[in-house]
Amino acid sequence: MRSLEVLDPGRYALVQDLGRPGYAHLGVAPSGALDQASLRLANRLTGNAEAAAGIEALLGGLAVRFTAAVTAVVTGPAVDVRVDGRAAGSHTPLAVRAGQTLTLGTPPAGLRCYLAVSGGIAVEPVLGSRSRDVLSGIGPEPLRAGDVLPLGDPGIPAGADVVVPVAAAPELVVPVTLGPRDDWFDEPARGLSAWWTVTADSNRVGLRLDGTPLRRAVDGELPSEGVVTGAIQVPPSGRPVVFLADHPTTGGYPVAAVVRTAALGALAQARPGTRIRFRPS
């Protein structure tokens, strides 16, 4: 059987694909890779379908060993990648022989690296996806040393994409669409356009931001209603939370705006301390 063995999961490593959309009515979030563009790219470079499952490694540190010859690619932030201790480079297809070990360093910027392997990670899907949902606990468990993950059959040889590592800037300007509850706040566009700072309480469920609180124009409670990935929910503190892929499917605090889909990958790489301001349009 083609497989990889996890020697060291690093700080936190998960199996992720492009998620399981369409189950919000059952209370299941879409989940999936937070930086989908990076996973798609890694899969293209290994000859996989873009939706194949890979490994999302938080701050690198991952070490795996293969039982068969594979093509492997690491994307996301530029990061030190080694095969049996020799520098190999990220964002490029690597021919790894059976028995060899691939390791990731810690990226100097950004948060999440993605490892794709020819054939994809072939663990059993749940509701059509191999992704881990950290809020509900659906999908494969976080990786641990000693885990052996099956690999699927390899596809076509790797392509020749022009590769640019993910930019992980210390400051981000994020486009958003105001609403649906922007009228619950005084000057929401102006408030969201101020600088916010990503806090250490952030995770795959959402980014918690610190800054000058948004002022409410409407008092009272809001019945729980459906929320989407990218929703900027504002709790009573006035400090926003940006929902990411493992967010709850409903929420009882007003949503002042929603992040444009194309900007979610940049938020996936935002470390604590990153400064963010939103650009309403």
C-alpha cells in the first residue's frame, strides 16, 4: 500500500481538502483548507485533482516518511523543505523515493503550509470530504507521530506551473461587502476601516481582532441566523471576529460585513500581531 508515516506532526497538522459545502442546514460548516489557493496549487504541481486531500501544517515542523516513490510539493509561505536532510525547496515538485523523509522548517512569515503528495491523502471521507472540522470534530483526527496515512493512485506527471510563494504581509487591506447588519452600528464603514490587530485567540474557527470597538446603534438581542465563511461578527465587546472555514453555521451577534472570498487565503496566513483594516465596497 502506498502510504506516508507521520514522524512529527509539528505544532498542529490536519488532513484537509476543499471542504464539505452544502451541509449548513445540518449544522455542519464547510471546513476545508483555509488557504485553498495554496492547496490547489500544490495538487496541480503533483498531478492531482485540485480537490485532493493534503496536509495543512501550522507553522511547519512536519516530518513524514514515504513507503513508495512519490511526487511531493509544499506550498503556502516560502519555507525550508528538506529530503533526508538535504535542502529541496518549497513550491516545486520533489521526487521522493521510498524510505526517504521529508521535513518542513518554520516559515519566517505566514502560518499554514500545505503538503500535497501524488495520489492525495486517501483517508476515509466524511460527508464527502476528508477535511478535519475542529469545531465539530468531524473528519480525521489531528495528526500524531506514528500515524500512517494511505495514499491514492498517482495521476498525471507534475506540470510546469509558474510558482509564486504566498505573500504573508505584516499588514493587510481586506475587501469586504457591508451587511447584512451594518445598520446596527454607528459609521460601520469608518469603524471597519480602522486598523485592527489579530490576537493569539485566533484559530480555524475565526480571527479575533483587537482595536477600537465598533459602537452599536441598535441595542437589544438578535435571533440566531445563518452565517457564512468570511462573516465579520461583532460581539458585545465591539471587537470583530472574522469567521473562517470551521465557523459555526449560525450566530446571534450582528454581522457588520463579509470578507470577499478572494481575500480569505491571506487571512489564513495572518499571524497574531498582523494588522488588518477592511475596505468596504
